Amino acid sequence: MTNATEKVTLMRIVAGVTGAIIALGGVTAPIFSHDMTTIAVHHLLHAGMAIGAGLLALSLAPPRNERERSFWIWPAVVAPAIGILLMWPSEYAYLMTHRWLHLLDHLSIALVTLLAVYAAQAYVRGLGWFMLVLVVAMDAACAGGYGVSPGPSFLLNPVPRHNATASSARPVNAVKKAITLHAIGASLYNTMGCSGCHSVDGSKGVGPSWKDLAGYPQKLSDGKTAIADYAFLRTMILDPGKIALAGYPAGVMPDTYKAMLAGPKHPHETELNAIIWYINSLSNKAGKASEPTVPDQAAK
Amino acid sequence: MIITSDKTGRRVMNLYMGTGLALTALMMLAGLMLRVSQAGWMPMSPGQFYAVLTLHGAGLIVALMMCGMGGLWFLMRRETSLSASTAVAAFSLVVAGVAGVLISTLFGGFAGLYTFLAPLPFHGSWPNWSTGVFLISMALITLGWMAWCLQMLGAVLRAYGGLRGALAWDFVWHRQAFDASGRTAPPPQAFPALMAGFDGMLAGMSAMLLGVALIVRWMDTRVLINPLWAKNLTYFFAHTYANLIIYMLVALIYVGMPYATGRKYHTSAVLAVGWWCSMVLTLTNYFHHLYMDFVQPGPFQYLGELSSYLSALPVTAVTIFGALMLVWRSGMKWTLGAIFMYTGLIGWVVGGIGAEIDATVPFNVHLHNTLWVPAHFHTYLVGGCLLFAIGWVFLCVESRSQRRTGSLMRWLISLLTFGGMSVFLMGFYCAGAYGVPRRYSIEPSPGPDLAKIATIGATIMMIGFVVALLEGVRLRFGYPDQTAGGQSVQEARA
Amino acid sequence: MSVAVKLLITFLVFAGVAIAIFIVIAVSTKLPPRDQREVQRRGYAIRGWWFMGLFLFVIAAFAASIPFYPYMSATAALAPARKVPVIAEQYAFIMPSHLPVNTPIIFEVTSRDVNHDFGIYNPQGHLMAQVQAMPDYTNYLRVVFQEPGQYSARCLEYCGIGHAIMAKTFTVGGK
């Protein structure tokens, strides 16, 4: 073997092994990782996994030839589309509670990426690199708007209704914070996957609608009722296993939000409170009991 | 170059271009219906109007894309082996998509327009199934397009030694070493092939991403789609598709004009660098569709205007100037093929002037989404692209025919076609200048009056095209008795 | 004369010049033919000048256009102005019917459903300002109405079957 061929073979082995490790890490992540990310970040992680699968594909691809390997053009153009289908954003919350299904989904995405890059490289040598860049860019681009949206303009969201009545005990700073936080809460509703199961217009979904939720009595599965006050809402989000609602099967609401919204990394539970402010803004029975407590200083 | 013994290559080209031109004719009739409706002469209901407008736009873009794809495929087959079955399969996908568009618009009343700007397809007064059929059709067209693009890209990589060779990189930067190694640069028409393949794949993948995301949203209403993200993807892919039509058909200019003038056209360093610029600038131009979206990050708006302005440089300095230099003092015979190709260059330049004015942000405030926009792109597409395609067909037919088109007939066709076209286009420009919005089934004054004038112009233009078609058929029947191939270039020009 | 009509005249002038050049070159084919190398020698020289000239023109035009961009600068956003929300929906604009004259106004424009475009026509029927109305986003358009009278807002982004009837008239000043 000449030096050049040795070098190429070495590069192929390195690329192949590196790619396999990255891809394997991405495929098995649902089993090992218990953290839920925002949908946008998740798309970027998929893109990272795609890099690994692509590198592996390039290391496996056949050598150059003068003619086209015509058959391979078709997997090359169809596979990327299937990859986008497999990243169905509204199923994210569901997959977080069905880890093996999530692994299967990741495996399928990795295989489809592998196929796309391999097929392009097999069709005409050199096109595999091009396809790798395109597929990774596509996966990353998903983060910009596939399953992710800012939510309606503040012009359409009225200020929390209870704040409109001049509650004199409330400091002005608190009102400002409430308005800001509820807008952040609306944004989090979209990016953290809540919108997948909870509507804000009263329509039925996998989970209860957030419209007219705060401050209203909720039926529990043992026949009792509980008012949806702050403590109730907080528990429902962080420890859903502790409350069983009538009409909603147990184990569907992911238990992963505790790690994302509370704990040592979130001493003020700002995001959690923002979400609860948002839930309050959608109800006409919201009040001090259902709202997070507001410190006297204005929020940043 | 015009004459060929490559029967398969010619068949595939005829398949693409024939279908493309036939679809163009049908879509032009649909367009005439729209103008007639806006004139108030045969008004359609808004639902019908917008369904036909959706069909007209999507159909014409795809039809002209097919003309470009066919022509360029034929030319690249002279450079390297190309699988005809792949090309035909890609064609079939595109045609299936067109059939789907026809069904969703004419039978389903889908009226989301050919831009199908999210979230409009999901907020329409048309049945849900037609939205799905339309989106799936767009996906099929994109699949066919991407297969064609990969084939073109693969062809230039194989024929010229990878991307470096296809770009003529060493030819530009290391000329002496390049010449000493005995290699030759890719011919001029290989650059449109590279650009169409490369930029086309970028646009195609963006279209695929958007298309699948929208299909998923169509199936599952919980899926959120960011409207600004969707808008950027939509205009990126649509703008690139439309621009690539021009650049694909330019390959026909690179071969047709030297043939008609009897002069040579070689790749130069200027040509290569010009195409590098076009490849990049076409991708960054699309921001000029979002000037009035003030939420776009500011730098993109500046980049859009600068990029749009700079695009004029390679186009005029390389291709247009080169073509004019071929014609100057060449003693060219003004056959119909030459007339159409040359006039197409005029349409391209004039459309470009209208475009550059609209691409200026402060002017865009007054022109955005008025009829100025269709004014400039109809100038490009009808007055440029369509004429390139028709000119090429005539050059091919004229090269084999023993009949000649008489002077009177050439004047008649020219006057009818270009005269009618000018009136038709001026209808758009004037209406745009008077603030008449585009895409209005019922236009405010002076829209309807200008629509009446435009309809008359368009009708005259289409009569001109019909006369040209008849003349083309007459020339076709003037082929000599079948021999092994075609005549040589010298014999044909005798 | 509106800005747009001036642009039309500009367009016709430039287009006329371009067409004239093409006609001259076309007519040259009736003259005795010249050798291609000879044509190229002079042609490339002219091309060099053309390229330089066009490049400088383009850069100058770009620089000249920047001060007139309609995007609000950070300072303009902080300056005192009347904030007017405009909510676009299929097929109406929800906004006030009376606006003050000679007052800086910042329209806060959004949409309830699909993409619309808030296009303002002055009493002469000239399109004087516009901005897209997008769902999930708010666009800010700064306008000072210097002329009292009846204005209209039309939708300039295709939004469905009722796009052509989506309009709102409002008066400026007076009363």
C-alpha cells in the first residue's frame, strides 16, 4: 500500500469510528438521559447525531467510478424527507415517557441519515460530503421553527385580568413583573412542549386545557375536588405522580420537568413561576392564591 | 452543438421541453382568464380566481423549470454519460406533482397560492384534503427536482475532476500549470449545470424541509410552525427556483448564440468568476422578499439589497455583454430562433431594471406587493425565459429544415408577439406605479381599465405565439428525408 | 406625482436606453461583418469600463438608499410617539378610525391568523407606507401623517379569498 492509500484508509477508519461513537451516543441517549430539553435544542442534538451517522456513512461508501450508480440517487433524495418526518415535534412529550420508543425513533433518524449520505456518496463520489452538510443543516434548521413558535403577540394577549382591577395592596413593581413573566410563560408554553398536550383555548387535548384552570376546582380520580391554587399547579408540573385527575390517565404527564424547572440549578424557580403566571392569565378566577408570591423588588 | 446523433438525449430533451412548453401554453390561457376577470369582462368568483391563480403560478414556474432542465440535460450529455432512466423518472415525479396541483386547485379549490405561505394553507375556505394534495404535490415536484439536481451535480463532478475542476478553480488561479497539464476548462454551459445542481439542491432541501414540516402540521394540528421561519424558507427556495430557471436557460444562450452568429464562445477566467459570484449572490438575494418584514434581523435587509444590486454585475458584464459581442458585426441571419433568443436577452435586462428598482428598500415601501412585482417577473419569465426556450426550439428545427421563414412572416410574428407582450407588461408596470395591489380578484381603480388594455395586449401576444407555432410546424415538415443523423452545421446554413 | 410614478418614469428611461443599445447592436449585423478577434479586443475594453461604472453606481446607490430605510432605529423607538395597535385578521383591520395629524405614530402591527400586510394609502390614493402583519410577531411602523384627510389601509399580502375586500378607512386630523 502506498502512503497515500494508507492515509486514506486511516482517515476512513478514524471517521467511521468517530461517527459510530457519536451516532451510538445519540441513539442511546433516551435511555441514559432523563433531562428534557426544549424542542429547539432537541433538533440541534439530532443534528449532532446526524453528523455521526454521516461520518460513518462516508467511511463505508464505495470507491469512485466513472459512471453514475443510478440506483442510489433515489434513497439519497427520499431519505432526508423521512428524517424530518421522524422528528415529529408534538410527540416529544410522549416519547419522553416511552424511552424505548424514543430510542427507536433516534435509531431510525440515524439510519435514515446514514442512508442519505451513503447513497449520495455511492451515486457519485464527493456528493456524500455535500449531502452530509445539507442533512445536518436541515436538522439544525428545524430548531428555527419546526414545532417551535413564539406564540401570539402581546397585542392579542390581554394583561392578566385580575390586575386590571386596581388591587391597591399590590406594589406597582409586582404588576410589571407579572406582565413580563406571563409573556415569558407563554413563550415557555411553546418551547417546552406543553402545547403538545395542553390547549389554551379550552379545547380538549391529551391534558387539561389551561384556559380557566387556575383558581377553579379540579375533579380528582377518587371523587374529591381540589382547587387549582399555586401549590396544586406547582405539584402538577413538578410531581405529576402525586395528583391523579379524573378523566386523565396516570403516567402521561412527563415527570421530567422537575429537573428542568426546579432544584439547585433553579433557586428562584423563575421559569416555573413564569409558566404558572401564564396559566393564571388565562383564567378569570385567578387570584393571589393561585399566583406565585411576588417579591418587593422589580424583576430583571 | 445543435446537431446531434444522440437520439436518447434528444428524446429526453423533447420530453422535458415539449411538456414544459405545452404546460406553459395552458397556464398562459389560465393567466389570460385571470386578466379578463380583473378587467371585469368575465369575472370569476374570488374562490375560482384564486384557485386559478394558484394553478397559474405553480404551473408556470414548474413548466419553465422543465424547459431549463431538459435543455441543460441534453447539453451535459455531450460532456459525460447520463442515465436517461433517471431523468425520465425525475420527470415523472414532477409531472405527478403537476397533476396533483391541477386536482387540488381545479377540483379542490385550493387557493393558498403557489407561495403557500404558512399558516395560510391551514386557514383557508377550501377543503382540508386539497391542502394535503397540494402540499404532497409540491413534495413530489421537489423530489423530482432534487434527483435532477444531483444528476447534474454528479455530472460536472465526474466530467471535470471534482468540484475544483467544475469550478475551473485551477484554470483561474494557476493558468500556466493548468495549460501545461493539457487540461481544458469546462465549456461555458457547464457553469449553469454546476449552479443549477448546487444551488438547486440547497433550494430543494429547504423546500423539502418546509414541505414535510407543513405536511406534518397538516396531519397534526398540535405542531407549531414559526411563521417567520416558514417565510424565510419559502422565499429562499421559491426565489432560487425562479432564478435558476433563467440561469438554466442561459446555457441555451451559450450554445445557441455562437451557433447563430457563427462565432466561438469559450470559457474565460472572467466567465468562471462571474458564475462563482452568481452562485453565491443568488442564495443571498432572497432577503429582498422580506424587506417589509420588520422583524427580520436588520443585517439581512442590508445584505439583501447589496446582494440584489451586485447580481447585475456578472449577468450584464459576462453573459449579456458576451452575447452582444457575439452579435455585433457578425452578419447574423435573423431567423426566428435568433430573433427570439436575442429578444429574450432584452426581456432579461428590462426585467432586471424593474427588479433592481424594487430591490431598493425605500422604493420597495411603495412597490411591495403591488402589480409592479408581477410586472418585473413576467418580464423575466415571458420576455426572457420563454423566449430563450422557444428560440432554442426554433434554432434546432431551423438547423434541420430545408425551409426558411420569409421576411414578412418574421416581421408579423415579431410585431404580434413583442408588441402584444409590451402592452401586456406595461399594464402591470403602470398599475403597480398607481399602487394597485397584486393578487386582487377585484382591483381598485385604475386596475380594471389597465387590465382591459393588458388583456388586449396578451391576446395579441398569444396570437403571435400561435402563428409562430404554425410556422414552426411548417418548418418541421421541411426536414429532408430521413438519413442516419442530421445534416452537418455547414450544410444546414447553406 | 407619487414616488411610484416617478419610479415608473425612471424605469422607462433606463429600459428605453437598454432597448436602444440592443437595437443598435442588432442593426450592426446588417453592416459588413468584422472578425471576432477584432471585436473582442475593443469589446473587452468597453466591458472593463462598464463593469467599473456599474459597480461604482451600485455601491453609491446602496449607500444613498440606507438613510431612507423604514426600519425604526433604537433611538426612534424610545422617542415619544402615539402607540396604535393594529390587529389584522381574515378579513379586517382592527384599529382606530381617527388618528392625529402631525404626530409621530408607531403602529404596532400583528395578525390573529395568517400573514397580512398593513398598507397605508394617502388621500390621493398613493401607497405611502406598509408593513407586514405576521401572526406570532409584532411589527413596528413609524408614521407621521402630515396631511389631514381620509386615508385607507389595504391588505397587501394574500390572505385568502377575501384578500381584495380587506380594507379600512380612517381619517387623520380634523374634528
